[in-house]
Amino acid sequence: MKIYFAGSIRAGRQDADIYLQIINYLQTKGEVLTEHIGSVSLKVMGEDGTSEKFIHDRDINWLLESEVIVAEVTNPSLGVGYELGRAFENGKKILCLYRPTKDKKLSAMIRGSNFTTYNYKSLEEAKHYIDKFFRDII
């Protein structure tokens, strides 16, 4: 199964370690086409030496090739929102994972959609929801 993982890059890399752990777990479910999102060497400015058009076109091709999309949406990102919109319009199965805080609320455009969305507090809880999502779609 091909999996597209989405997480913030230019909107902030503070969750890169969480992305890496989620990606590592997703690799037990299938091939994660965007495993670089979890790399600690990937900085806020994105990939060095790669044009923005190349990144856009490559990532959209990966998104369309994927069977499922898993997005960590705690850190708001225009890019992730764009990817989710494109995934939705192309009929992809979408899982959004969100860590709630008392001073932030998940966008209604995510929570109010027909995406599968779960709040989680720990990596173990996120893994539980990932397992549930994959059981439900197979």
C-alpha cells in the first residue's frame, strides 16, 4: 500500500521528531512515499537545490499515486491544507492526527470535513488510531 504522509515544513519543523516516529510506524503498513518529511535534516526552508515547481509536481504525483493520506495537522500549514484539499477532490482516504492544546483549536475545514480525524496525546495513542484507520479501510 502506498501512503502519503503530510506534515509541516515551511510553517515550522518543531514536530519533525513526531513525524519521524509516525512515518516509522506507517512503514509497517506500507510504502511511505514522503518519508523525507520526518528527516531532522529537512529545515524550515525546505529542500536545498530543488525548485518549488519540482517539489509541487513531484509531491502531487506522489499524492495521486498513494492509496491513503495520513496528515499530522497540529501545526497549521498552508501546504498540508492544499494537499488535503487535492487528496479529497481525488477521492483519497484521509486520516488526520491532531494533538490538542488549550490555546489552539483545529480548523473547522479539517474537523468539519469527512476526513477521519483523531485527537491524540501520545505516540502510542496515534498508533492506535492509525491501526483503527487501516483496519477500517481494508
